[in-house]
Amino acid sequence: MSLRFVQVDAFADRPFTGNPAAVIPLESWLADEVMQAIAMENNLSETAFTVPASGDADYELRWFTPTTEVALCGHATLASGHVLIERDEVRFRTRKAGVLVVRRDGCALTLDLPVTLVKRAEDRRLLEALCTPAGEVFHSHSGAEATAIILLEDEAAVRACAPDMRALRDIELMAIVTARGDGTDVVSRVFVPAWGVDEDPVTGSAHAALVPFWAERLGRLEFSAFQASKRGGEVACRLAGDRAILGGSCITVIEGTFGP
């Protein structure tokens, strides 16, 4: 087995920032257990696999963490667009998130995702696992993956968040801690240990929830966001009806073949 392999830093303006994703273009699907094994071998937050499509999309797209297939991944979709775009846009058909479109935007790219909506909830177990007793919890009631937004007082509280990863591993959702930012409109961090990633560096699917959440609170449809992981990454955010438009740059850092 010899497969094309491209590793891309997504939502990154320079190497070693943003969120790394592996992109492996295929001619036809491999067995699920083989794709999962490849993702485990890569040991990145996401490995994206594509096959050519017809009709309303150019490619079919699936994403795997080191431990599981996920229903939506934004940064690996942006990375796949970076690798495969030939004209002004490239369209990906997904199993649960519909058709996702990556478009050129000057020297950057935009990604079109369905929004995830949340509503106020009580979740003491989640707050205890995140070690954020003063946070306000909002649970998803739409979207491809179970999501929770935890609203904190300020950026300092987001940066200081130190979850109990063992406890969080037993909670099957993506936990997003967020607040108004100091240097950007919004700041966040994302924890998904239940899906094999303790802290995700920059998360497109999280911003599909943050875009409508913060558009309402900021009183405008466009804003800037920064995901304050160790690698860090900026995301340009815009709400367009029931879609979240996320903008960012990608950088290819490794290109070669996977397999003997």
C-alpha cells in the first residue's frame, strides 16, 4: 500500500501553529479498520480521507481521530481544501454534515459549516471535570456532534483552565471554554479526550457553535476569534443564516507517501 500523504497546518499563518491534519486522497475507500489504523499511526487530532465524487460534490470526505471516526471536523476539511482545490472552490460530501465548501479568499481559504445551536443547561459533572465551577454551561441541540459551550468570565480564566482529563474522558462531548478576548473579540479552548484528543489546537467544528453563540452576544455577524491552545490559531468568523463561515490560512509542512 502506497498512498499520497500531505500534512497541513490549518488555521495557521506560519508553520508549527494552527492545527495539524493529515490528508490522504484515495481513489476508493479502504476498509474502515485500515483507515482507523492509519489515523492511529499518524497520531494527529485528525486524518482526512477523500475519494472522487460526482453530482453536487467533487469529493467524499471522512475524518478519523486516533481512536474513532467523527461526524464533523473543520480544520481537516480546510486542510483537504488546501490540498485539493483547483479553481475557486472545492466541494466535499460528508456522511452526516452534508456538503461542505472550501473557497479561495485571497491568500486564505474559507470553510462553510452548518451551525451548531446550544441552549442553557445544568451540568455540574462537566464543570467539575473542567475545574470551572463558575462557568455557565450551554448544550447543543443541533449539529453533528455532541457539544457544550462553557462561558467563563474572561480570557484569563480560559487560559488558566486545567481540566481533569481522566474525568472528562468519560463525558462524550466536545467541551468548549470561551470568553470575550483581550486581543480578539472571542477566545476559546477545546477539550475532547473522550474522542482521543485531550486539547485540540484549533477546532473548526467548535467555531460552528461559537459563531451563532457569540454573534448573538456581540450583536454583529462578523468577529475575530483566537483558540488559545499551546499552538494557537486565529479564525475569522461570520454568521450567514444557518451557516458558519470560517476563514484561515493553511501551510503544507510534510508531503510524501504512506506505506511501504
